[in-house]
Amino acid sequence: MSRQMTNDQATILLVEDDPGVRVPMREALSNAGYLVAEADRIDVARHLLRSAKPALAVLDVELPDGSGIDLCKEIRANKSLGPLPVIMLTGKGAMGDKGEGFAAGADQYLVKPVPPREVLMWVGALVRRLKLDAGESDVIEAGDLSIDLKSHLVKFKGQVLSDLTVKEFELLFFLVRARPQVLTRKYILSNLWKTVAVDNVVDTHIHNLRKKVGPDLALRLQSVPGKGFRYLG
């Protein structure tokens, strides 16, 4: 099943029964150029999974007619849906569901209340990951910066930056791919280090990366106080 990958074509399935949560998320996604298929019940979501061909699903855990975790399990068992990314939403009182959600195959688990902007950030990152996994492009370009994923090479203004470690390469790629969005330390840690509790590891790698890439490129690796890091250039 083919899915459209550009924002103005990709459909996001949003399954949430609380209008106070669903409507702001729908507006944020729509304003970012996504199509949004909405459901407030699991039976409606099942129908939209077949008819809307979503690129990603955002599922609330507690729904009137069942569990979003069970729906996530159904999605993973349905091979016709392919590697559909799933973001689970839960209330603070249901944090015990987090492990169960990941075990069911969720790609990310967010605790409500969660700002629509954060949901949008995760949606964008997961859709881009799906796009890359599909082999759409081996090279990411941002002006005079080029990152070749297949050969693991970085070129800036025609010069190869050859002394980057694997994690430095991944961190630079991560920031460039997300540009100009700000990525929080928690988001970077959970994706590159698969943890959320390693003190200063992101800051240390950013510091080392800036020293290695030279002053012109280092200026584009920006720190955003109280938020995280971004690539701007």
C-alpha cells in the first residue's frame, strides 16, 4: 500500500474522543499541511485505516469502545498496513500503560496534556523516518551541506568532514532532517541513545560536533534556551 509522504498529501489518523484534545491537534496538523482523518471510537478508526490510507496514526489509550493499545496491536498484526508509525496518547494517571504500549508496537508514547506542537514534531519526525526507510533518498541536502546516508559522508562547501563519530554523524543528520524545528534533549536521547536519562550527553556531543565542523557550520547548530537544539541554515 503506497502512502504519500509530503505534508500536503500525507494523511494522519487521529483517534481521540476528547474534543478538547482532538480539535487543537487537528488544527495544528492541518496548518502544517497534513490531511487529518478523525475518529472518536475504535470502530470508526478501523474503517478509516482501510479507507483513508493514513501515513501515521495518533491513538488515545482510553476510548469509549475499547483500548487504543489493542488497536495498536491490530495495526501491527495487519500486514497490509505496512510499517505504519503509531503515537500513543495517555493521561497522567495511566502511565502504567506506557510499557504495554511500547510492547504493542507504538513508536512513541506521549502523556497528556501534551502541546499540539510536540505532537506535530513527532509526527513530522516519524513520517520522515518512514520516507527514508522506504529508500526515497540516500542524500539529504541543506544548501551547501550534504549528508550521504549510504556512504556515511558529510560534505560542507565541497569539503568532506571525515572525522565525525557515528553518534556525531547521526546527531547532525537528525538536526538537519528536522530543520528548522527545535528538538528537545529528551527527544534526541530517546531516538539516538534510546534513553531519556543520560545527563549532558547531548550537550557534549553538540559541543564536540561544533569543534569538528568549523565555525561556519557550527553557527548553524543552534542552542535554544529552555528548549533544545536545531539546525538553521
